[in-house]
Amino acid sequence: MLYSVLADMNDELPGALRLEKLVQTIKTQFNCGAVGLLAIDDDALKLVSAKGLVHEALGRRFKIAEHPRFAAILSRREPILFDPHTPLPDPYDGLLDDRAGEPLLVHDCLGMSLHVEGKPWGAITLDAIEDTFTEESMDILARHAVLIQTCIRMTQLEKDNKSLRQLSMTSGQNTVIKVEQEIIGQSDPIRILMQELNVIADANLPVLLLGETGVGKDLFAQHIHRHSKRNNKPMIHVNCAALPENLAESELFGHVKGAFSGAETERPGRFEAAHGGTIFLDEVGELSLNIQAKLLRTLQNGEIQRLGADKSKKVDVRIIAATNRDLKASTMDGSFRIDLYHRLSVYPIHIPPLRERGKDILMLAGYFLEFNRARLGLRGIRLTKEAEQALMSYDWPGNVRELEHIISRAAIKMLGSGASRNSILSIEPQYLDIVNHQPIIFNQAEIQSTSFISPPASRTPAVQPMNEALRIFQQDLIQAALAQSGQNWANAARLLDMDASNLHKLAKRLGMK
């Protein structure tokens, strides 16, 4: 083990690969079922590298206060061997890699806390389903602690040096890298994307994030801001789709006292709040043409004018915009200004949909599984091999947001079907409630009870006010989409090729909600 790890430290390996080889070497050395290398992340432990555990375990975040074994490991410097009959629940129960497809309970457990530069870094755990570890195993692990921690430190230094080179920070700037919400994934599309984001972060150019609904564009916008030279200034999030038309200008640019009925005091807008930092315009394609014109002025000369004010103000704001629309096509039909499009899309970035991210699907599922385990007070919850395959073969039109909801529903459905919170719940495919492009087949009773749009009896429509005819047509079309999608609004939106939030707004305007 010693020579193998030393050789890997001398080689110029990517940090993730070095730690993966370290974990594999330890697993071979101790002839055990699984090894996990966990780093402290606020009040939780996250798996940095693992061998012998199911892939979704890499996405889990184990709250230390909820896992007494992890708390026991971190409370001492020496290795700790858990008695097979200890009442303390094991965080890995049901997560050992299982080729037979049956959930396996962990039986033999050995762990040790890890420290880097004298500070707690995390822990290493060794697990087996048979009696494997002895007092001698504890001694061997203790002797190799310095080597393991040196390997981690080397990887950490390489990462820190790379971050500092990318940030290109000057001596007079705030060099604190703030904690951000984690982007989970190890797939090639995500790895390439993160490299691109790290390069563009410091360029101070407008960025346009393009991607389907639910891919997490806000997380990537946060990553850009927190890795930029503006990271010590605010980032203001604006959901353009939720801005009422009559208040949008005031919200973005502010207003003076008396600018409109109810404006009893002067109020700054979102752009002023973001001065020196970043403003994130989510769903920018939903802005009206009037607001687009005012936004264009801000992009051109860095000025805003409060509603009702005579003079303009200078603001220093970086704009990150996001949309799930084809803005270029919107410029062709006149719903989006072409000059604003070119100003916003100085650097367009495509966020890959979940279906292109491979096993990231399982990592994200593991993150949501652990979240629901803690929220619902479960001993454990996992996916069966069949459920994993179902998730991997689904095309994910709603992306990460849809995956989060599916996992949450599955956990609740299992409890609703009588499953015990004190057992390890294994989610089967039927609890996931997903369909992979299968045609909807109605039986005769369903056909009779479902309203469909009938073709007109005549090519000549009855003359009526255009707005009324359009309203009736939209209502009928939405009703037909809902009928075909089983009254699921998200699926109906996909059938109509609309954003779900816009469909809800339209239905409300039509008096259907």
C-alpha cells in the first residue's frame, strides 16, 4: 500500500483520480466490501471518493448530528471499530454495491477521523458484510493515517492553486472564497461546463445561460458570481416571469415618490441593489418590449432611470441572464428585441439537460434520497437496481427539478403504502411514477368520459369577436392537453410546447384556475 500511494502522489494525476486510487488501494489492502472517503461540509459529511458503494451514495450528504457512528468517528483521533451488535444505525445500510440486486446490511465497520494541517478534514470508513476487521486492522489503519492525510493535502493544495490562478486575484481584493450551494455531478458535460464557467467568471462580460426548464440555471449563475471579482458584492436574483407588467419597471429600476398611485416613498430598484455586484435575470425572455428597451439602455451605457425621475443614475452591474426559450427565434417573431439579444448573448453558455449527464442522475437521486430520509425520519432509503435503470432510461423533460419531485413522491408513497420508518426502504420502479415515451392508451370508458376537440363541421367558422374566439380556442386546447396528460399541468405544458409557469398564468387569465 505504501509504495502504491507514494507512486500516485509523485505522478501528475487529477485530484479525483488520485483519491480514487487511494480508496481502491485501501479496499484491496483490507480486503473489505467498501471504503469511503468523506469530507466535512458544514454540518455534514459528503463522500469525496468511494469504492464498493452504490453510485447514488456519492450524492448523499450525511448530517453528522443524525448519524451517531459518524459523530463517534469524528470525536476521536484513533481508529474506532464498531461491535457488530452495536445499536447505532449504520449510514451505509443498504448502500453496499450489490450485484445480486438484494439490499445488504453492513455488518463490520471500521473508521477513523482525518485531519489536515491540524484541523478536522473528514473521515475514512471501511465496511464489510462479514467479520473482517480486527485489532490489527486498527493498528494498520492508524499507521497509514499520515500517508492518507498527506495524499488529501496534496490534492487540496493543487485545487487551491488552480482556483487562485483562475481567479487572478490582486493583493487589494477580498480573497475569501464564499461557500456556495453545491453543484453535484462528475459527468463529462458537467466537468467541461464547470471549466468554462471558471474561465468566464472573471471576464466581467454579460452571460446568457441557455437550457431547459429545471436544469438549475440559478446555481450556475451563483457559481459565476462567487468565482468572480465581484464576489464580495451582492448578487440580486430577479424572476422576470413573476414580475407583474405594471410593476416591472419599478421593481427593476426603482421609483420616486408620487410616480404612481401608492408610491408614497422613494424606492430603489433591483439594479441599484446590485451595484458593484451581479444581477441575475431569470427567464429574461418573459420581459415586455417596453422593459426590454429600458434594459437595453442600461446595458449600453450603464445607466438607469427611476420611474418618475428626471435624471438617470450610473450603476456598475454585471448581468447574467437565463432563459429556456429560443431567444433567437423570438427575435424573428418580434417578441424579443434583436439588439437586446446581441447585448445579452456576448457569451452564451448551454446548460446540459439531465438526460445527457449519465450517472449524475444517480448522484443527484442520492442527494434527494438522503434529504428525504432525514426529513421523513427514516432509518434508510435506497433505490433498487430496477429503479436505478428506470431513472437512467427516462428522458427527464423537467430535469433536476423533476427528479427532486419524483424522489420525494416515491418516498412518501412508500410510507403511504404501509412501509415502516424503522426499516430500510427500497424504492421499486412503480413508486417512481415515470413513463418513457409510451403512448397513452384509453379504454372505452375513459374515451367516453374524456372531452376532446371535435373538428368543425364546416370550413366556414361562425363570425364572432376575435378575442372571444381566441379565448375559446385556448381553453379547449388546454383542456385537451390536460385530458391527454392525466390532468398533469407540467405534462400538458410539454404537449403544448410551453413553459409550465406561463401555462398556469394563461389558464388563470382564461378563468380556468
